[in-house]
Amino acid sequence: MQTLSSEALNDYLKWRDVVFSVTRAQGEDGPDQPDRVYGAIMDVGLSNDFVITVTAFATGESSLRTTVGGGAIGLGGDPFIADHAKQIVTLAQSLLKTTVPMNNHGLPQGKKVYFYFLTPSGLMLSESTVEETYSQTHPFHEIFSRFTAIKARSEELLKGPRH
């Protein structure tokens, strides 16, 4: 079991504040419509003190960090990740009506998943469990799968080429 390092957690929380403060102009070049999603953030609570956060923006940019340290920033340079990030934002737009307005961005407890959508009119949230999102009939199954694919690809990139 991994334990929380206060330095790792502080770094994560600072990064998280930056992610949630991204503006539409930074996250998208498209029209400024109040309900247009320009970014999506998935928080997965693996336990009460281990959360993985993956971001996706309309520009194709993506990052991943964890509360226990580690992750990768600036993953949008990889074509696979950039494509998935853009598709996640498109999916988020189609799911926007299933979310509720949110003023804060708290962390999920273990086995919970939070999907945050950034829009010019504010932050939107949908909550679920990890188990529910695995079901192919769950409305957030595809977006969860695409975020998971970004995580897997980022791990491949971090390992580097094999010899």
C-alpha cells in the first residue's frame, strides 16, 4: 500500500488548482458558448488516499497525476492521446445534460469516479462508481474507457522504447 507523502500531495493539489482554472481561451479555439465543454477531468478514487486524475482538452492536450506522486504533463504531443482527448471532450458535450453545476472540485473516496466538465458558464460534475462505469450500458462507459486508454498510453511513453 502506498502512503501519502505530504510533498507529493501538495504538488498534486497545486497542479489540480491549475487544471481547474484553465479558461476556455486556453482549452479551446472554438466559439464562446456558455454550455460548450472545452475540458474534461476524470478523478478515480482507487482508495481513500490514492486518486488518479486525467485531463483532456479540446486542443488535444492531456495530463495525468496522482495524489501519491508521479504522472505526466503535456501528453497532447502524442497523436493517440491527442485524438482520445479531443474525443473525450466531444463525448463530454453529449453528456453535459447528465451533470450538475459544482462550485468546488473535491476528491472522490475509494471506488468512486468524478467526471468534471469545464464550460464557460462553470464547472459541471457527474459522479459514479468505478464498477458502474465498467458496465457497457453506463452513459459514461466510453468516456471512462478513453481516459483509461490515455492512462495506459502515458505509462507506455514513460517506460520509453524497449531494447
